[in-house]
Amino acid sequence: MIYVHLIGHNFRYEIRELIKAYYFSKKIVFIDDLDEYDNGILIENVLYNNIGQIRSITKVYIDHSLIFNSSIQKIEQMNIGKHETYKKIKIGVKQSLYEALNNISNTILPWGILTGVRPVKIVHDLIDNGFKDNEILNILTEQYKIFSEKANLILNIAHKQRNHIHPLDKNRFSLYVSIPFCPTRCLYCSFPSCNIGKYGYLVDKYTDNLIYEINRIAELMSGKSISTVYIGGGTPSAIPNKNLEKIIKTIYKNFGRNNIDEITVEAGRPDTIDVGLLKMLKENEVDRISINPQTMNDSTLKVIGRQHNSDEIINAYNLAKNVGIGVVNMDLIVGLPSEGIDEIENTLEKLKYLDPENLTVHTLAIKRGSKFRHVIDQYDLKDQNELEAMLKETKLFAEEMNLKPYYLYRQKQIMGNFENVGYAKEGKECIYNIKMMEEKETIIAVGMGAVSKIFYPKENRIERVPNVKSLKEYLERIDEMVARKVNFMS
């Protein structure tokens, strides 16, 4: 157990998240009185503000003995590209904690004090405020404590994204459509999803509700311009082709195919892909699909709950290309149970002959809503050094295949404190992924569990408007889902 005593501030969330990055499995308890501390680790973080001179001190005790003391001085003079004292104080507090934990833990944090999921947003804000590349890199490495390699990575990604984001337009939006049905639930999955075998009888009703919501959203967004559409899940290709086609045609009827810059359909599971599906998608001018192996090792596919093998992945990809699908994304997960360098190399070797236009490399995250979290002790998981070596293999592979990083995000409880990176061949980037991840455009989301994000450019902020995560409630409360968005948009 780790005890935490804060004095002079209440940044509990930030402190907890940074401690968890070092001690993932430890229970963290905040105490108001030192009498509550028994034995073990005690972290005391104190903020002093003496006539505008601000400093933060972190002391770490083990069994009541002081083992480290760190101090960050003159926080008010910190250069983070912003002038708000509150933001500087929060970063200064985290810096003092980071310095202390770095000295007592064997864990390395390549992303420094950052615990959020969107590090590239920081770079965009600095560019928007006129900072030059060398100044941005200095802020990232000196203030946020990000390793130089990661800082350069997100700077390059931000520059690559700029022409897809700017100029900002409050009247432009993207549409996300949630189809939450899946053949099976993968071991690591935390998304709200429904087994198609158990809930398939509700697909028609769900389709009708979804179409109703899309129609109402079209009325709401009248006079605004659509940019991209993403149909995700779940596994959209798990539902009958006629249902999926009906949804796609409804989108076109309301918004016009010619007005949509890009439409993506996730067909992530090869056991849901056949020629009929692919021809329907091609005939309906779908630009991009995902076929997501996660791994090309058959033994691992069984462990994670997939009902297909690597040969079926290859066959599905070749079918898509033979039908004429222009861009195919393939997802991989680094750090799956029992996988090491040999398994990653086997996966990459098989993907080499497919040569996909997009490759998204995820680092395994142990999510609260997944089955994996409850059985993690049953599996052999690699340590931070081995994960880093595997990720390096994927980076070298991407370079060899002329795939350039174009978007990046992190997740809570991500193993090794690493990241997820989307790679693409030049001109084949997923525009929706960029817009969604950097939160510089309104995303209107429909369907069970979908979350709309309303963007306010002047304040550079978003408001989240969630739909319910229960299939039953979504089917019963569809008008409420529409009303929630109407209230925010009006």
C-alpha cells in the first residue's frame, strides 16, 4: 500500500495517476492525518506559496524513514508555453513527485509527467501560440520530462496533422456510428459490446433506432458541413450485410456521399469478412476498412478469444484487395500474453507480404472493464525492457514498409508506460483518427455507447455528450439520446 499526504493543494487525480505509472498494482490511499500512516511507503507532497514565490517539495518515507527529498523552486517562472499560474503549479507539483519516484523506483517513464492520453495536443497548442520547433522540444523535455525520442515523435506527428485540422471550423463535424455487436469478446477488450450470437435477434431493431438517430442528427446539423464518417464498434461487419448497407445508405441520403471526405468501416474480425460484404462496401464507395489481426500467431489468437487463425487473416486481406478496397488498416497489439520478440517478428514477417496502407501498433493496456484484468496473474507478460524491444521492431518494420507515424495516443494502465501509434503510407492517413484524437473538430456520435464531443474553437475546449452503454436502454431511450445532443448544440 502507498500512503499519500498532500499539503497546500488537492491535485489528487494527477498525483494518483503519476504514482500508478510507477506502481501499477499498488493500492494508493490519500490520508489527511499522518496518524493514519502505518508502515510501507508514504509520499508527502507540499506546495508552498510565499508572496508569489511558489515551490513544491516531495518527501518519500519507507517504514517512517525518510529516503528521498526533492524540491522544485520558482514554479511561477516556469516556461510551459502558457501563462496560467494554476497550470504551472500543477506541473511543478508533478515534477517534484516525478523526481522523487524516479530515484526510488526501477520503472522508467518515457512520457515523463504526462498521464493523459493525447500528448500531441500539447504540441498543437504550442504551435498555435507561435512557438518554434526547438522551443517546443525544450518545453517537452525540460518541463514535461518527456524523453527526446518521444518529444521528436509527437512534434513530427503534429506537423503531419496540421493540414487535416486547420483551418479550424466550428461548423464542420465528423460522424461516428457505433455498431456494438461482436462474434466474441476478446480477453483485453473493455469496449461496450454485445455477443452477436446472444443478441443477434435485436440487430434489426438496433438498425432502426440507429437510422432514426442519424436522421434526427441530420436535421440538427443542417447548415453545417460533414468531413468524415467512421463506422466502428464492436465489429460492424458482424451484422448482416443488408443492415450495414442500410445504415451506410442512410448516411449518404442525409449528408451526401460527395460531401464526405472519407468513410471508414471497421471489419476487424476476419471471421466476419466474405466477398459479399467486401463487394457491398466497394459498391457503396467505402474508402477504408480495418482488418485487425492483433497478432499473426495462432496460439495467441486462441488465448485472446479469437475464433480464426492467421491464414484467415491473410485470406480476408487478399479478398479485400481483389475486390478493390483502396485502404486497409491492420491493428497489432504488442505485449499480448506469452508473446516476445520471436512472436512479434513472426507477425511482422507475415504482414510484410500483405503490405497494408495503414498499421496501428497498440501496446497492451490492462483495462478495468476487460476480462484480462481479473485473470492477469495466469499469464506470462513481458517487462518494460522487452516491451520496448518489441516496439522497436514494429518501428523498424514501419520504416522499412514506408509507413510514417501520423497519430498517437496513450491509454490508462498501458503496459510499460508506452503508447499506441498509427502509421500510414504517404497520403493514406485516416483523417477521422486525426480529428478524433486531437479534438479540434466536433464529433457527433450515434449508437450505443457512443460519445459525442462538441468542439468550441474560441475556448479550445470540448464538451462530452455520451449515449448510454446498455443495449436495452439505448433501444428504449433513443429520443433521450437525440435530445442530449440537441441541448448541447443549441
